[in-house]
Amino acid sequence: MSWSGADVTYYKRTDCSRGIIRKRYSSVEKKERERHAYAVMAGSGLTPALCGSGEEHTGSAYNDIEALESSDCILDFVVNAQHRVDAGALLGRVTAYSRAYLAVQGVPHFTLFQRSCSWPDFLKNKMDGWERNITTLYADIPDGLLKAAFRRCQRAVDMMTRGYELSLIHGDYTQQNILWDTEQNAWKVIDFGAALIGDARFDLGKIIWVNGSLEDSNALKCFMRAWEKSAYREVYYEQMMFYAHLHALAAIDWVLRQSVHDQNALTRGADFLRRAVHVLRCARSF
């Protein structure tokens, strides 16, 4: 689930001697989004290389990506304290590098708010769409909770995004997408299928959304400080919670839209809904 509309990731390791994985998409548009994201990060040393666009195969929608021999070395920032620092620092470097790139090269065409005036306008448009969808579909979530969350986010969007600078947003920065490169002895980020261009603090809200146990804890503070140091930016807890609320509302909207065509979607999406309600009920908010 992502704001960009990216679907489940499908990887297939090829027979190529370079060790390439082939990522398949449901549309050429989504393939191009990730290709642009890898182009932004090329030369950063923070991602594997994009080895080919698949354009030579008419009608296909895939990218060839350099494979990482990660074995079982997957980052775990819930349990491992050093991994929390590593994860925050890695995301901060992605932010700093992409911000500098965009300042010189300009914004790629895959940005989703190019028809809007700004990132805050893009967020307001997204919230308006979610609210229309959610209020017309059934969900076993207190109506008052949803209305309060929408009002809170809509009132706060200008204040919480104040001072934003355009950076590459990963869109799905979770531990499953952070792997160890055994050749370079470094963590690297994969799977930019949900990439956006906007306020980098958006990715920080995903950390709370995915890992509820990190809320207002030393673990979260560790991650935040490492990100700030590498990104050369400040972030406040209230801003992270603002974006966590947006991720929660987006998840509810996504599950409900799936349920229109699939009666089992609500059952399969129960964990999404549970985590969304948990975030929206967070007493200390913004």
C-alpha cells in the first residue's frame, strides 16, 4: 500500500552473471517512477544500481536492479539499537543527497504534485479525496475518531510542513527495504516503487505507522537524532506524528477501496486498520 499507487513488489532473480533482480510492475508509469528515483540516487552509493529499464522488451513493465547478496542481514530497528541509528543515518543521507541533486537538476517528471502549487496543496488534495472515500464506505472505526483526525490534519498541514525543502521521499522506508551490501560493507535502500518528491519528513511518519512500539520512545529518539545529523535538518515529534496520522488515514482509505471489489479485503487488512486506529488514538499528538 502506498500513496503513489505502487502495488506489491515482485522480484525475480535473473540468470545474468552480474547478479540482477528483475522487478515487475503493473504499469509502465510505475516502472518509470522507480527509474526516475534511481536516477536521482545514482552516484550516491546509497542504493543498488539500476542496470536496465526493460525498454527493449516491448510492452513489458519491469526494471533490472543490481542484486545485493544480503543473506539474512536485514536491518532491524525495532530490537537492535545500532540498527536504529544506522537506519536514521541512511535515510538522512538519502534526504541530503537528493535535496542537493534536485536543487541543481530540478524536479523529475514523476512528481505527483506537479499540477499543484506546493507540497502542502498536494497533501490537502489527498486528504480531501480520502475523506470523500472513507465517509462513503463502511469501516468498523468510530466516526468521531476519523472526523477528529481529518480536522486535526487539515488545520495543521501548513504549520507542520513549514520550512520544507524538496527531497526524494522513499515512500516505503521499512526494514524490509534496507539490506546489507556485503561487497561494500554498507546498508543500502531498495524498492523505490512508491517514491515521491516532497517533504522528507514524510518518511519519518512511516516509522511510527509501521512500528507502533517506537512511539515517543528512546528508540524513536535515536532514529530521529541520527536522521537529523545526516540530513542536516531538524524534525519535531509533532511533525512526525502529523505524517504518521496521514499514513494511517491513507491506509484506511486503501483498505476500504480494496473492499469494494474484494469482500475479504477488510479481513486481510485488519492489521492495517488496527495500526491506523492505534496511531489516530495517540494521546500526545500535534
